[in-house]
Amino acid sequence: MTKLPKIALGTWAWGNDGTFGTAYTEDQLRPVFDSAMQHGLTLWDTAYAYGIGTAEKTLGAFLKGHARDSFLLSDKLTPQCMDESFANPVADMWAVQKKLLGTDSIDIYWVHNAAEAPQWIERLAAFFENVEHAPIIGVSNHNIGQIEEADTVLQHHGLKLGAVQNHFSLINRSSEESGILDYCHKKDIPFFSYMVLEQGALTGHYSTLYPMPADAARAAVYNPIMDKIDTLNLSLKLLADKYKANIAQISIAWAIGKGTVPIIGVTKEHHVTDALRATEITLTAEEITLLESTADKLDFDIIRDWEKGMV
């Protein structure tokens, strides 16, 4: 298993798909990438689905000139993006993604969601069977039953499940409640947590007085519950003050403290320094429990349209 850093950096917003309400250019994002690499945050998570290759192409442009052993790449096979007209859609997508990234290898390769499960993990397993230097194979947005099924499929092909990635935050702990987190820890499978900051909701940047921009798709989810988010952010602020940090850094530190690798979306240089600072904060067990208790009492229900029950 490749040694993983404490944090991965995400490129979802780089795809300019309307989720975040802002279109980012290479000129805006390059300083962010450069800062991350300089600070040793070198695990990049992307997907063809993020702007139909836009995020991958942008990341690939930035990676030019960097030695291949100076970074790690995490990319995804998205069932909804597959072209069944090809004799081997997996081989085609694998080639397309490597070309967009400008690389001969990808370190972690995921089945992006459980659509038509287990079809795509079976195809992926068949494609990488007996392949030297195959990537770590993971599944994202899968429930506990689908994760166990994927593990079995991979073993039949002489492979193993190497990673799990799900939406996981203080206000969505379904992967813990369903036993997925415990399953991963017992089997020594890294669990990657995405949307730890809930697309900016758990950063203190937004509030009932300063809601998310209406033209962003995320606004429809978070603005109606911003009063609850305000309450949780107050608890996060108390710890932020204690650790001389900010709310985002405490949210990230919580995810690290749960034994996960958070994927933090970066579109500004301070997102990089926030992530770096979060790796230096170790919350106590009591502090983690207090944050979770506060969130539980607020009774959030933010399962998104791409998510299914985790049991």
C-alpha cells in the first residue's frame, strides 16, 4: 500500500459544472496548485465527471514538469460517463483519463458510484487482473453491502479492495452509523471522506445573514438549513478559538481524528494553508464527542441525490 498523506486535495469545483456557482480559470487555479505542491500536499483527487474532463485537463496542465514520484493521482470511472459502444469501455475511459492528465499511471482508481453495481467493479477487476503495477482500486458512494460485494469480486480476480470513499462530515455520518468506517478500519482499508466541509457550509464563511450565492446548486441544499448550520458553527468556533485556528480547520481536524483521509476542495490559496494547519490539530476524544453530540441534536438530513442508504 502506498503511504497516503493525511489529506487529499479535490478538484470537483475545477470542473465548472455549476455546483459551486463559480467558473474557475487555469490562471486562478495555478497558484493554488503550486502552493499545495510547495507545502507537500500532493495527493490530487479528480474525476472525468467533473466538467467532462475539464478538471482532469486542468490538473494535467499543472502537473507538466513535475516528476511522477512527486505526486499521487486519484481518479474515477463514472458509470454515467461510460460509452458502451466501445468493445471495452473501461479500457477506453482509462486511456482517455491518462491522456487528459498527461500521465502513464494513476495511483488510485475508483468506481465513482454504485449505478448498475456490481457491473463496473467486475469490469474494472477483469481489466486490471494480472496487470503489473495496477492502481489501488476503490469504490465511492457504495453502501456496506456493495462494498463487501466489491471486495469479493476483486478477490476473485486476484485483486483486493484498496480504498473506500464516501460523503462524510459532522452532519452526515451515515458511513459510520452503517458500519462502513468500522469495516474499513478492521480491514485496514483507507477511508476517504469527501464533503467534510459540506461545500463550504462548515467553514463559517456562510450564515443566515450571508447565505450561499443563489446561482450555486449547493445553495438549494444548505441555505434552507443555515440556522442549524449557524448553531453547529458556533460550537466549531469555540474549538477554533482554543486551537488558534478557524472553523474549516476544526472541521477537517475532526475528519482526520475519525481515522479518515479528508478530500478538501481547493480553489484559493488559503484553502491549502487551512488544510495544512488542520493536519497539525489533534482534537481530544471528548471534543470529537461534543461536536458530534451537537450535530446529532440538530438532526440534519442532507442525503444528496447521488447517495443511497448506506446499510
